[in-house]
Amino acid sequence: MRFIFVDAENIGLKGVEAIDASISDKVIVFSKNEAVKEACERKLFLYVSSYPSGPNQADFYVIGNLIGIIASLSEVQRSACQFILYTQDNALTTAFSFQCKLHKVNSKIALKPKSDVQQKRIVEPKKLLQSLEQMIYDQLKTAQTTEAVRKKLKQPKPEFTKALNQLIRTEKIRRASKNKKTWIRA
């Protein structure tokens, strides 16, 4: 039997949907995302969201459940089981592998932790965010609503909001004095 632990907060909905499990596998997905919950219901995966919100809380719960399951198995059952982890989180893979070795159970990490090349790609969006900040700043020569600026720039709301919030934090833009719904350069 295989016990498959999925750190969906790390691999996302597409990662969950890509998991190929048989009906006899026990798949435990850790997430607080509603779309992931729906995918789990379709695929008959166990969806777990009862851990506190915050950094690494899902990771702690994964390890806690791993230990709980291992402790509930007899030595014969342990030797017949494989414990698989889907994540790209280095710290979680280390903790998972350590616990499996400590308890002498067969384990596998299904996804490799992000390489240095992938981590460098994460830095590049910061440059895009800075250029988006400049584009927003350039648009606010005259007082405008943020939604009007976003539509002119044809930007998705999450990226636009991040750049806008950075401009507000650094006090480069402010609300227009006559109309509180509009913004202008500070």
C-alpha cells in the first residue's frame, strides 16, 4: 500500500490534478484552497485543511500525520508500505526523509525540490513588478482611479495590486484631495 502525502500549498492545483494514484492508495492532500478541495473530491483524495494558517503549518501537519500513520502500523505492515511526498519544499523533504529513515520505512520524494535555476526565475518577476510600478507611476500624472489605470495597462489584478501597494508604501502616489477614489503622483 502507498501513503501519498501532498503539500498542495507548495505544488498547487495543477500538481494535485497530475497525481496518478490507484484506488488502493491513501492520498492525503494538505491545503486550504477551495479549488484543491474540489479536485480532491473528484479524485477521492483525503483533503486536510484543519491546521492553523501561517508559514510552514501545513508542513508541520504533514510530518505529524506521517508519524501518526507509521506509529499505527505493525512492523509487518510498515515493510509492505511506501510513503510518498509531493512537494518542492527543501525543508519538508528533508524532514520527511529523515522521519522515514528513522522509522525504517520505504519512502520516495515524488517532486524534486526547486533547483537554483528555478529559484533564479523567481527573482525575475521582481524586475517585472518594478517596471509595472514605473508604468503605473507614469499613468498617474493626472488623477485617475486605479481600475482605470489597470485596464489601460491591461494587467492582471494580483500583479497590478502588488505594484500599486509598493507605490503607496513608498509614498510615490497618494489619493487625490478632491476625489478619494482617484490617485495621483505624490
